[in-house]
Amino acid sequence: MSITFTPTLAHRLAAYAHHLSFDKLPKEVVHEAKRVVIDSFGTALGAYHEQPVAAARKLACEFSANKGATVLGTKHKAPPDWAAFTNCYHVRYFDYNDTYLSKEPAHPSDNICAVLAAGESVGANGRQWIEAIVLAYEVQCRFCDAVSIRARGWDHVTYGAFSTALGCAKIFGLDVEKMRHAVNIGGVACAALRQSRVGELSHWKGCAFANAARQGVYGAMLARAGITGPAPIFEGEKGFDKLVAGEPMHVPYPFGERPMPQASADDYMIRQSCIKYYPAEYHAQSAVYIALELKKSMGIKDGSEVESILIESHDAAVDIIGSEPEKWRPDSRETADHSLPYMVAAALADGELTDKQFEPSRFKNEKLLSLVAKVKVQRHAELSAMYPGAVGNIVHIKLKEGRTSTMRLDHAPGHAKNRLSDDQLLLKYHTLSDPIVGKDRAGKLADWVWKLDGQTDLSGVFRFIEM
């Protein structure tokens, strides 16, 4: 009697990672990888002087490595896992990097600095970095399509340990078996509590993925050294499927038993992610856009003219950023940028939503909070049914004089179905980067990334951002 071996998900992930090749990537996918790298450096530099980010940077610089990776903004080379943690924290802190929405949300550009740290430590080139980025997007986003783990109390960053482990294993050039063990090691200690994103939010909201990334980099390093991890990590008796997901992780495409067929550009998940237009939790993007438009069309000056604001939104927005009492009186930046009522009120009052609106002096301003108190958030069945294909909001504003206006937007600027142009993306990038490193150096960094597939030394990108 013959016994048929059924590959585990970890086997299939490793096989897919092994076959993924830069030469087979559509040009649009390569270009999108460059775009998200530029966007990520912008968000990272924008957060450079923030106290928690600076604290993490200082901590990483206490550790050194001969074959290390550069800590952003310095000449210091730390162990790759520490560099990954710190640099990923820079990218994520402002909640301004890209977003993927499905059964589980994600910010897949969180992976970029993790695979950069791994690649720099082994002398990888730009093509290898692009490969690893595309791979990490595939893993994290398709996991998000498979199962909502937040419904069981786990944070979305849990999937990041798998994606970064595999991305780093790829850029390390590991064989299929060692790639599998990188997934096993990365996954066994990755489960993160959803408490990071509910109630009173803390600095940990911004570094939760950075910690998952550190686990992934470390797992790939251990696998490279020949250390094995527990298997089967997904299907096992005490594995991920049963304890975390609560159901089998069905991720059939492209991680099948055979290599993925030649795919079109839009089959790749990196083309499905959305670039943020505002520094706000993604579900609020269209509502903020509407608030700014209605402010102009209704002639609203400082918001004191407003009698009421009704935001109709989909279930995910209501549950994540529009229901808890803390969202109406935020006492930290982390809560303010995850508050639908606050962000809409601030945009309506100030005519902008930038880092300024997330300063304590602004989100604790009693006049502004009185406007926030006029905001009501309500579920909308049609918007909920359209999610995540559309991430829409409907905003109704009534002025004290009696005038009313309503606007609906399903795809905010930057959504995968309403893409930012390269010029719009660069405007966002320069707005964040120029005050930190100057327009000239910021421009040279962006030019370097546009030529990423021809770069032979990844450490070269850091020379444009040494402080």
C-alpha cells in the first residue's frame, strides 16, 4: 500500500517562495514595490523625531554586529532583528503607511524594513529586496483573506511573523527545507493580543508589528543556522489553525502544490494594497476626505457653525474606530488617529489632517472636543455589504442655521481602485521627508529607489538619511 504525502501549508509556502523570481515579476509589480518603498521611507522619516521612535532607535544602537544592518538615520549597524524592529517602528508609528483590508486588516509595508535589514546583513541587491517584498505581501495579505483572527482576540500583526520570516528566508537564499523551518520558528511564538488596538491605546500599537517582524527575522536567522522549528505549525494538534485561527488556514492560491502559473500584475497582492492619503486609520480615509470637501462647499470656518454630524459607515469602521467611549475624548495620539469622530471633527475644524492634529494640545482642546461630541456614528448596511471591496463613508452635516449637506465616497484617494499617481505619492513623501533631511537629500533617496532593480548595495540607501 502506498502512502500519499500531503504537503503542509508551511511546505507550500516554502515551495512558492523558492520559485518566486524577479525575472518573472510583471513590470507593474516591480514599479509598485518601488512606490511602497518610497512611501515607507516617507512615513519613517516623518516619525523620526517622535519620542517613542527615538527611544527605540537609541536602544537598538546599544547593540552591534559585524554582519549587521543599519539603524535608520545613523551609521550604526545593529543585529538584523534589532534593526528590523527599530526601522519598522519608524515606518508604522504615524499610522500613515499602506493598508490591505480583507477578513483581517494589515499594513503590509510593515514588512519592508524587516527584509531590508536581513538583505543588508548578507549583501543582497535591489532585485533580491524586491523579490522579498513581493513575497511578504503575498503571504501576509493572503493570510488576511483566509481567516479573521481579530474575531478571536488576536492582533493582525500575528500574520507578520510568517510573512517576514519567509521574506527574510528568501533574501538569505535559504533552500526549501530551511525556508519551511523559518516559517515554523517565526510562527510558534508570534501570537499577539488584540488588546494592542482596543480601549486606551499605547505606544505598543505602533511597534506591535515591529516586534512580529523581529520574531520573523530572528526565525529566519535561526533556520539559516540549521535550527529546526516545530511542525506542522499550522495543522498540528496544538498548532496555529486550532489555537489561533480556530479553523483551517485555507490559502490555496498561489500556495498550491505546484508552482503558481504566470500571473498578471493585478494577481499580486502588492497591487491590491492601498496607500494612505491622510495619517489616519484607513477606515476613516474617505470620511476625512468628505469632511474637507464639505468644509469648503458649506463655508464652514472653525466648526462652531455645526449643529450635528452623522457618519454612516461599515461595520469594520464602527467596530474599530467608531464605537468605544475613548474615541470621543482621546488622550493619546494613538487613540486620536484611531478615532473616526475625532478625525472628522478635526478635519472639519482645521481644514487639514496632518501631524498637527495629533498633538496633545489639539486633541485635548475643549472647543474641538465639543465638536467631536456632536458626531454620531451609525452602521450602514449597504456599505457593510460592499466591504472590503469598497471602504466607504457617508457624512451628513447640519449647520445651526439649518443648511444640510451629504456626501458619499466609496474609494478614497490612494485606494487600489483610485490609485495615487506617482506625482501624488511623491508629494506625500516630500511633505514628510523634506523637513527631516531636506528636499535635496529626500529627492536623491527617491531617485535611488526608482532605480532599485539596478542597485547592488542595499546599505547605499542609508547614506541619504544619516542625521
